[in-house]
Amino acid sequence: MTVPASRLGPAPGGDPAAPAPAPAASARGGARESNTWERSFRLWDAYFTVVWVATLVFVLGTAHPGWHVRLAAGGLLLLLIPWYLAVGRPVLTADVPDERRALGYIAGAVLLFLPPGVLVGETRLMTFALIPQCFIALRLRRALTACTVINIAPVAGWALLWRPAGQDLFFNSVFAVVTLVFSAALGSWIIRIMEQSQERAELITELDASRHEVSRLSAAHGALAERERFSREIHDTLAQGFTSLLMLVQAVEAELDHDLPKARRHLALMDQTARQNLAEARALVTDGTPADLDGATLPDALRRLAARHDAGVEVTGPVRPLPAGPEVVILRSCQEALANTRKHAGSSPGIMVGLTYGAASLTLSVRDDGCGFDPSAPAGGYGLAGLRARAREVGGTALIHSAPGDGTTVTVSLPVPRSDT
């Protein structure tokens, strides 16, 4: 696997004091991390310059060989500077080094380094700048091959050219082998660390993408839940009110010619229903308390609601204040049950609303003696499904008992805080 320059800083070529690797460029950071790597690479530029200057000083300052050989070696070392600036630096700082260009740069740098390395032994100090570049730019196997050439070839050539004393040859050979082993071990370890860093960066990127997707789905789910809640509110308040208004209009039209007092009563009921709908609309807009519950207890709200449907109300158990959530569910459930009774139960059904306060429960029952229906038949409307959904949201249940010709009973039971009595 090629190690991108954005992932791997300079690996010490056998030098414990060489610069530490640059931070991995996270896939999340994009251009920002690339720019950070570009700026941090200036440290590598400074390191390369210091090693190159030190090598040049050593080459020119040594006593052997002659000055003309040292000048030739120094001239070849000078060529490393434009080669590094023109070819090497763009390769080393690329996000993903081009394999062919990287191999060409390392090959050129080695060719410029080997002649002075053979001519003047002090030139081998330059290996501390060249070896890290091999691990930055090349695959591991090719980097190890280049390290072997850089460490061994100059010593072998120097020994063949100058025929040094046995002790000098031994020390130089041992130093080259130790440097090679240390470079290979440390360079390989750094590459493995950088590969693990890249894998972690990819995992972090996937985690971020998953987190964004979860956030998006959560927002979509929240919007869908809110839309469903708002639909239920409209269905149970405004839509039911408009249905009542339409039915009252039909009743008034039938009564105008022969029963004006009854028509006036229905007109008054229409006025009351319209005002109630307006109050419910304002409560929906402000997300406030339902109009029937505003300033009233739940039994009072149910009595007002039942009166509009000519229904009776029976309250059982000690009445006590309860959280707004269960009371709103009971009120909306009663609205839905009464509206369904008006629409489907037949002419003038007897309706009774029951409200039972238990020690840890609140139960609503709406019974009528209308025509009934088959609860197992597919429901075409939204009301009963919304009624069940409301009860589930607060941990309760909604049951519908009915049969053709036998009336209908809707029972909603909700858990509430336990009574102290």
C-alpha cells in the first residue's frame, strides 16, 4: 500500500533525533488538513537544509581525499537542491504521491548521492535526509530496497575505490549495516502506524457519516411525528367542528319553513360551535391548552362537550388534578368518539359518557345504542387509528366494542399518578 505524503512525515533514517512524523490528514478535514500538512512540511524543509549544509561542510572540511575530489563531490551535492525543490517536494507533499514520479525522484536523488558518497565518506551523512523520503514516497518494499542501496552501495564503492585500512572498512561497514537495520525497522513501524491512522480516519469518517444520517433520519422522524400529531389535532378539533356545522346547517335548512324556534336553537348552536372551532384553532397555533380545558376541570370540559352532542356524563371516583397530557388525550378521544357516533350511529342514538378516576388510572367510556358496526372490518377513516395512537403515546389503551345492531362502546384507559387516598 502506498503511503500518501499527507499521512506520513519524515521517518528517521537511523537517526533518533530526526523529525517526528507529521499528523495524519484526516479524511474529514479535506483541504484544511492538506494545508496544515503543507505548512508543517516546512519543518522537513528545514531539516533537509540542515542535513545538507552539515554534509557539505563535512565534505569540504575533511582532509582526505584531495580538494579537487571534494569540490566535485560538493558540486554533485549542490544538484540535490534544485532536484528536491523542482521534483521531490511536490511529490512528498502530494495527498497521494504519484508512484511513477515518486520512483523517478528517489532514483534521481540516489544517482546524485552515490558518486559523492563513494568519493568522500563524509557524504554518507546525507542518508539521514534521503532515507525518510523513501518511506514517505514509496511503497514499503521499494522503500526498503532504496534504503539498502543508500546505506550499502556508498560503502562498497568507497572501499573498492580507496582501499581503506581494514579497521576503517570494518567500522564503516558495521555503521552502514546498523543504520540500514535501524532505518528499515523504524521506517516500517512508522508506516504501519500511519496506515492504522488512516484506517482510524476512515472509520471516523464513516462514523461521522452515520451520525449525520442518524441525525437526518431523526429530524425526518420528528417532522413526521409532529405532522401526524398535528393531523390528529386538526381531525379531532377543526374537522369535527366543521362536520358539526355542516350537519347543523342541514338541520336548519329543514326547519326554517315549519319550526323556527328549533331552527334558532340550532343557529345558536352553530354560533357556539364556530366560536369553539376558532378557539381550538388559536390553541393549535399557539400549542396551548384545548379550548374546552382552558380554565376548567376535565369533568366540566366533558360535560360541555357532551352537551353539544345531547349526551349524558357520569363521573366516578374522586376527581383530582392530573397532568395535562392524559387530560388532553381523554378530551380528544371523547371528541372523536362523539363525532363518530353522530356520523355513524344512526338517528337520535342514546349516548352516555363515563369518566372513572382510579387510584392509578383514568378511564373514559363512550357508549351509544346506535346501529353498531363490525370492528374487524377495514377502517377507511383516520379517527379510530388516531384515537388508538393517542392512547399509545401516553402508555394507555383504546378498545372498541361493537356489533351490527348492538351499539358501540369506546373505552380509553390511561395510566396516571397514583391517588394519595
